[in-house]
Amino acid sequence: MRIDDEHAARGTIERATATLVASWACFADATPGARLVRSGPVAAAIFPDEPERGIFNNAVLLDYEADAVAAGAEIAARYADAGVDAFALWVHETAGAATRALVAAGWRNDESTLVMTLDLAALREPDGPELDLDPAPSAARCFAVNGLPTGLFPALEGCHVLVARQDARDAAAAMTVDHEGDCGVYDVATIPPARRAGLGTAVTAQALRDARGRGCRTASLQSTGEAEGLYARLGFLPAGRFREWTPPAR
């Protein structure tokens, strides 16, 4: 997708990043031993124990003018102090100087996600199936639909979950976290037998309607390549990529 220069203005990216960090804080608060650390220009979610350890140890560069290599080294030390030996530093692609410095220092970029945002007043209503929403959804069931390990974030609060059922089983799910009027969208998934029928799009649209009803004005997310079309159909616009950098081997 082409980045719309006006849409990718710094304020839009900063809002999406702030919501992302708020979601990490929510997940860390729900996990014994985990914490969100703000160290200079970086915010980092530190999960020292399984099952979160192998999935959610991520940091993000907040100040694009900062010395990214020094900041990365500082946060790497924080992870090492917690016994965590693998993490990723997320840097938005518009942080050109930071990116060049990380490359020169031997950091590697193997993954990226597309930041996408939406003015909820412009939400497009999809054509799709009628949802059979479970009246008592849980984060654990949302994670199960995503194929994630059981036991994640055992005391999770402050999020909103939808679980849609099909043929008497959980078939699609979405989770959202609100932050200062922005709705962060996470863990949207559909089980394989129920895919390509519009169920994931319908669940996401309902989650966004609910967020609008709670007073949110915008929404943001980080999309994998395979999901970009789903979000675009709902009206989300691209706002550049987070590239995930891993430090050089010590």
C-alpha cells in the first residue's frame, strides 16, 4: 500500500504508538513479574516468564531524533537484567536517521507490520454474515481463536473482547484497548474452517462500532500483510510501517 503523506503525519503515528504502548502496559499489568519500562526515548514491555516471554518482549522508539543505537543498548541491558535474551525494537520507517544508525551498528530487520488508522466517523459498513456473539466472551477464548498459548495475561482487565460463534464453536474474535479516544485493535482472528466468509471483517466492524459507542473517535492497529485488505475494506488507511529490529549477536 502507498503511504499517504498527509495521513502519515507525525501526530497520527504518535497517537497510534501511544495506544500501542498503552496496550502493552495493560498486558504487563495482567502478568506477574512483567512490567512496562520507559527508558529515555524507548518504551519496552518486559515479560520474563513463559508463555508471554517467547511472544511479547517488544520495545518501541518514541523519539525519532534520539540516538537509536544507544537507546537500543540501554533497553537491551534492561531485558538482560530481567533474564530476557531476545526482543525486538520497533522503529517507524519515517525515522530515517534511526534506521540508518541501527543498520550501521549491525541490527537486523526481519519483520514489519503496517500501521493503519481510521476516523471512526468514516467506518465502512461491510457486507457479511450476521454475528452470533457470545454474551460472555473472555480474553482466554480470544487468544485460543488466535492459536496462542493458554495462560496468557492471567489477570487481564481494561480490554474489550468479542467472540463470534459458528456451528456451536468459537470461530472469530477481536480484542480492543481504548486510550485517550483511540481504539487499539488487536488479536483479530478466524479459525481456519470459518475463513473467507467475512466473519473476521464483521467481528472487527462490530468492535469498532462498540468503540465509537464508548466515545472513541479514532482507531489504530498494526497489520500483517495478509490482513491489510480486511482493514482497508473497513476504511483504515496506511500510516507507514513499524520495522522490528533485533540487536547483533553478542
